[in-house]
Amino acid sequence: MKHQEETKFVCKGCNQEFASKSALFRHLRASGGKCFPPEEHENFLKYFVNAEENREKIIILYGYVPGDYYLNLGLRDCNSARIEIDPDSPKYGVCNGDHVAELVQEAIEIVSNEADIDNYLKLRGEKSYSKCNRSFGFSARATELCQQDECTGALTEVMTGRAPKLFIEDCPVNEKHKREEEMLAAWVQKINSALDQLILQLDHPDNDGKSLGKVRVFGRLQAPKKFNAEMDVNHRRIDYLLPADLLYGVEQSSSGMTLQEFLESIKESHPNRNTENHGPSSQNSDSKQQNFSYISKLKKLMQKFCSQVIEVDGVSDNDRTTGDTANDEVSSNQPKQVRMQNACTTATKCNVKEDAMIETEGYVSADKGNNNSTKKRVLKRKLYHNFSRTAVAHDFLSFRRVDRFFHRATIRCTASSTQKISTRPFIVISAKGDLFLNGQFRGMIGLLIAIVRGLVDESILDCVFDEEYPNLVPCPFAPTTGLFQGEVNYATWEGKMNSVLTPRKSERWQKGWKSDTIINCINDFEDELCGSIARVWAESGEPNSDVPDMESVSTWITSYLEPWAKRANEQLRNYQRWKALKNEIQQNNCTELALIEKLTPPLSSMQDFVPPLYQKVLELLREADRSGSWPSTSPKRQLVMVSTPENEAENDNIQSDIERPSAYNFFEGQGGASGSFSVGATPGQGCELPKGNALFPELMNAAFELEIALCPDRIPSSTIAINRNAQFRPHIDNGVGAIGQSRSLIVGLGKYSGGELMVEGEKYDIRYNPIEFNGWTDRHWTCPFLGERYSLVWFTPKGCEGIRGLDLCQ
């Protein structure tokens, strides 16, 4: 570059003149450095374009379709609640949301550095990408409870990242907006081209020519510094595409409607499409009426899955304006923490059990009586732990808000040329809420299908949502194949940014994703996404029959849904019996003990016989109990143990060994109370050994010897949890198991009735009957019991590999 006439600056690359250095530099930046000679171009990209001060935080709108390999996993592993993907295993195409976020970040780096794809792939092993902030991620919450379901795609998702700023050369004001759109469109095109090349590199010889999936970026916006793509979402929409065959229920079959007639009666509909001339046109008035009646009943059923708005008594006008002045003065002088606790205590008097379950929707005027009271409308959250793979009732995230559960669209996809009908219907069912647990929506879909097909009664909904029912009733999980993330809403940030952040046509905001180009691209991408899912559903196999019944549908129903329904119906009967007895006891003002006595066999029916193998350990357990030295239970373990209301606790110390009523009736630490401690090894370098090692060395030695006697082929454990009269709530053990020994061994001792171990809804009688289970992944709990109940749990946590607890007894 050279200076001419002290006022003109000329670019050596294109010989264009500029009035100032600033204008010249803007030109060089906007041209992408193409005016530099090749030897200077690389330094220009490295030290100027990609310098941190020239990068900005951006919001990226994108969508993705998983590869066929991963879509098929959902049907192939339909008996599993969760698909386990090894992060180090080779990728057979697009895998999941985290994988896609990494691909998008790589594409940005490739475009920013104008790198050759082959050279970049050779060096990318040196580049590590941290988990980015995305709308369906879980890094900000740092809990896998809300992790995106495995191997699922997304119609639209939002993520934040950093990329070089887009500079525009000087131009007339009326052309600036057009130039910005052109430059942004060119950037998006380059990113998508880089993504296509990256996905091609994911092909694998074992992939057998199947689709590798697709990732598409739709737009980019400049992001405010405090914008958080995950935490700032107001609500999310999640979708599920399922064959209409799954909703062919007892109502249709009992009325004489065949599956073929049912499929033909379904009319195509889509909120973003004109479908008036699509779908079968030979519907008579009877079939149309049946279809309308069916959709109406389905809608009413789906509403029962959602959170409900309820009215509670508000604060009267007199209470707002008058009160005890002395109490007000005392309250104002109390510490802030105490005032907040008092406020929470007052709030819970509104006929709502937990404040955490309520989201205030606003105050609604009501007819005022003599006391001038008002009604307050609140949205009562529901407990969705039964719809998740790992959530339990005491997790605060289990209380979720589901605003809508609805039929969003019906589409017809040409699934296979061998089918008897040219097109078949697929139904898109959607839900909107603030946050979805891992597996929650699949559980909602699975339970909906089970009810519609008549495999379980609709009253199962009362059971799975009952907050007082102590047992888990796991819902069936629909295959992950049909699940995809729909959209997210940032209503708060749309106003702050003056931008449309949920793609739609809108004149309210000046910027954002509202152009016809972006909306049409998303609609076309939705067709591709739904088409890929429908193809995988259909290509799993078609038996030769007049009705093209999908093998994937019949396999999932017979191998998974029907066995689940058999267990669920038994659980429903148990729940109904428990509910009836509880209502009866409440009417008679009886204690919780009376309910346990009615639910469990009488203690007198249990035999006193103790197998010789257990006699020594049981005698040592009773000695430890009588010694008064039983260690206190750790705070973490107390959280998952059933506690007793103060007005129902027994105050007298019971010394009998076998006549104790139940762990319900005692405070922790009292005579005859429940309690739990550990012996053996503790994970972590430098950690102290459990106190039980020194307190009860003979018991520790005998317990480890018992494990070897019970399971001689099992690798000896490093640690034992010793429980006395402990009834555990549904929970998952903290941490993970050691490599090669991820399963725990448990056995019950003593004279007691009830007290079975429940593992994911399966009941096991462990009294002198040891079983193995994975306590780190499977939710488990204790049934109510009467009498004296001890249990021993042998396990080896991660960090204790190679340590034998028996060796610590020397």
C-alpha cells in the first residue's frame, strides 16, 4: 500500500483509492484479506481476523438429523431406557446434540481460518472443544437429569459461540441492510459447506452406505454478553414422530374399524402447510365423524398429562392493610433468613403442599365476600419422576411444568415402494414446557400409547402423579427414534435485543430470524428430518400382509410395551389398595403405622428360623445394636431414608430384638431407631476409613466372609453398607461402581414382614435371599415392613479397585 498526495490511500491488491486509512483497513477486512499477497494473507487471518479482540459472541440457529445408524439404535435397543454411546467410539455420521455442537464449532474455525479441510482434519486432534452453551444442553445446570435424549435430532436449536466479526465496506445507508444480509448469507453458506465436508469424513466402512445425517445452520445474530442459550429459555417445544399404527386402539377395533380403515381416515394436517388437497379423499361422513371424535378424546386424555391451573385463597384486603404492629416490628428486626423462612411457612397454607410445585400465573379478580378475600390462580407443577430414567421424587428438578401436550401435525410419507398403500400417516405429537427431564417426553408418549391401546387403564395417571405414593411406577419409554427437539422461546430476550429469536414472521421486532428465506429453509429441513425418521420406522421390516403393519411397531409392542403393561397393572392394583386404605385410616385419625400393618403380612406369620450361614452375622448385628455405639447416619444418606413426623414418633426406647413395629416410628439415633453406616474402604486418597471399622471389627470380618460364602465367584467387595430398620426412599447411589464390579450384592436378615427391595418397579424378597443389582444406575427403594430388619449391601466404588475389604480386617 502507498500514500498518494497525502490524502489518498491505495490498496495494492485492487488499486482502489480510499480517503483515509480507516476506510482502507475496513476494505481489507471486508475483502477477507484477499488483497494481501499470499505470504501476508495467513498472518492477516491469524493476527487480525481471528484475534480475540476482533471476535464477538454470536447466537447460532441450526438444526440436525442424526445418521441412520443412530436412528436405528432407538428401535434396536427399544428395551433399554437409555442408549449408551461410548464417546471414544468411531462416529457413524451425526450422533447427538453435543457432537453437532462440536461440528458447528469446527466449521466456524475452518471458515474463519479459510483452512483446507484435509489439512484441518490432520491437525484437529490438537484442538479440544469444551461443551458449548446450547438450548437443549445441560452444561449450565451440571446435571444429567435434564440431558438431551440420546441419538435425537433437532428441528431448531440455539447455541452461543465466538466468531470473527463480519465487516462491511462503506456504502450508502439505504444499502447497508442489504449488504449485511448478503454477507450473512454468504457466511452461512460457507459454514454449511464446511459442515457437509466434515460429515463426509464421518463415514465408516461398517456404515453400509446408510445416511450420515445432516446439519444445517440457518442464521447468526450478535449476542449480548449475558445471554445464556440454556438458562434463558422461557419454554421449549419437543416433538415426537410416530406411526399412526401405534394409536390404533381398542375403541377402533371394538367398533369394527380395521387398521387399514383407521389409517385412511386420518387427515393430513400441518400448522405450516396447506394440506387441504393432501391425503385420502374417499372419507365418508361416518369415518370423518369417527376421526373427529377420536381426536377429541385423544386431546382430553393428553390434557391430563399437563400442569393444571388451580385457584387458592389469596390474602384478604384487611390482612393487607391491618395486622399486629408489634409482630411486624419484631419481624422487621429478625435476620433475613428467618424472615424468608417465615414467609415460606405462611405461603404453604394455601392448600398447596409444596411451594416448589407452584408457578404463579398472576392474580385474578374474584367475587369478594364479606371478608373481601380474593382468589389467586397458580400453576401447580406435577411430579414427573416416573417419566424419567434417573429422577426421583426428592429431586427438585422432578417438579416440572408442562403447559401443553398436543397433536401438532399429521403427515404422510412414502415409506416404501412395497407397501400396499402409496402413503402412510405419521403423527407429530408435541409438548411445551419450561424444561424436560431426560426420557420424560418419551415416557409421556409411551404411557399415552399404552392407554390408547387399552393395555392399561386411564387411572394409571392418578398413580404416576400422586405425590404421596412412596413407590415408583416407571412409565414405558417410546423408542428414541421418533424424538426430536422442536424449538425454544426467548420471550424476555426478544424484547431486550429487539430481535426475533424463535423463527416466525413478525413485524414487532426489527431484527432476527423472521425472513421468508429462513422460515422456508426450516420448513424444508423439517420435511427432511421427518422423512428420515419415518423411513427408519418403515424400513425396519414389513411382513407380507394386506395391511402394511410395521415390524418395528409390532416388535416394540410385543417385546416391551406389553410386558411393561403386565407389571403396571399389578402396580396399579397395589396403588388403588394403598389409596383406599390410606383414605380409611385418615378418616379414622390413625397413624401411619396402621397403614403399614394393613399393607404387610402379620409379623406372627414369619418363621423364627435363621439359616446357619447367617446366624453369626445376625448375632453380631444385634450385639452392635444393643451396645449403644451404632454410628449416626450420614446427612446424605438420611435424605433418602423415610423420616417420621414428630407427633407420630415413639419416645420410649424399645429393647426387644424382634418386636419393633417399624422404622417409620422412630427418630434417627433413638433406641430401636433406623440407622445406616459403612465398613471397609473409602474411595479417595487420604480419606479416613469408616468409624465402623474400629467400632465393630468382628462384625466387619464376619460380613466380608459372608459375601465370599454367598457368592464365591464374585470379586470380593471393598465396602459394606450396614442398615438397621432402614426404609429407603427411591434413590440412586452416589458415584459410580468400580470397573469390573458395577453391581451391588444385598441380603436381608432378621425377623420382619414386608421390606422387599424394589428395583425399577420389580419386587425382590431379599430376606436370607441375596440378589445383585446396579445401584448406581437403577432406582431402588425399600417396601414398608414390620419387625426387626437388617440389610447388608456389598459394593466397590470407583477408586477402590483392587481393595478387598477382608484384607482391612487383618
